[in-house]
Amino acid sequence: MSSKGWYKMEIVSSICYVFASGIGVIFLTMLIFYFVGGCFRMTKRAKGKVTDVYRHDPRTDLDAKGIEKDRGIYYTGHFTYEVDGVTYRKFGNIGPLSAMTRKISVWYDPNDPEKASPGRLTTIVTMTVMGLISLALLLFPTLYPIITGA
């Protein structure tokens, strides 16, 4: 391989490692929140009902400041769900579809049904995708020369 080709490969490798490191840090942070927050214990699902919806548009809200202005429209609200005849009420972020249909899937801890989250599946999917991207970016600089025979 010529010295120019080797130099280009080193630049590509460096860029991949930097991106993988950034994604890896985000992935590890999410993983820590996942375990510290106890989301891994939320294994049961209940059908919930959205009772109140609050639409937030930081571009037009008078009190929106800083990074929130870039967030776009999002929804928060109260939702209820029932476990073993007991009704629980929570407040949190909800998706636009749940805001419109007033239906929501709530994941809860079977040992403590009051601990619940509507976003468990989204968190798991995001963590899996971030982990795969991070792994691919870490392995690319190592495997590329082997695959291409360079």
C-alpha cells in the first residue's frame, strides 16, 4: 500500500474511532440510566388510558429557553393503568399517537406495580441500535484492511 493510501486509512480509522467513542459514551450513559432507574425490572405490560394531554411547542412557548427550542413538539400527560384491580396514575412524556388515541402501553415492575414507564421498549431498541452502531464503527478500521486485502 502506498504511503498516501496508508495515510487515508489512518484518517478513516481515526474518524471511526472518534464516532464510535461518542456513540459508545451515549450508549453507556443510557445503559447506566436503564439499570439505575430499574427499567430492567419492568417486565409486565398493562393497557393504559391517557386522561390528560399537554402539547408543548417550544418554538412558540414564551417560557421555552435554550436547548428546548430545538426539541420540537412533544406531549406530556397523565395516564392510568390497572394491575390486579388497583388503578395507578402517572405523569410523563407520551407519544403523539398515544396523545391522539388516548391509549398507551405501560410497562411496570410486577413486584412494585407503582414503578412504571410507557417508554421501556423504545429505550431497549435505542440502546440496541446504539450498541450495534458503536460496535460496527469500532470494528470497521480493524476489519477493512483484512476484507480488502490492503
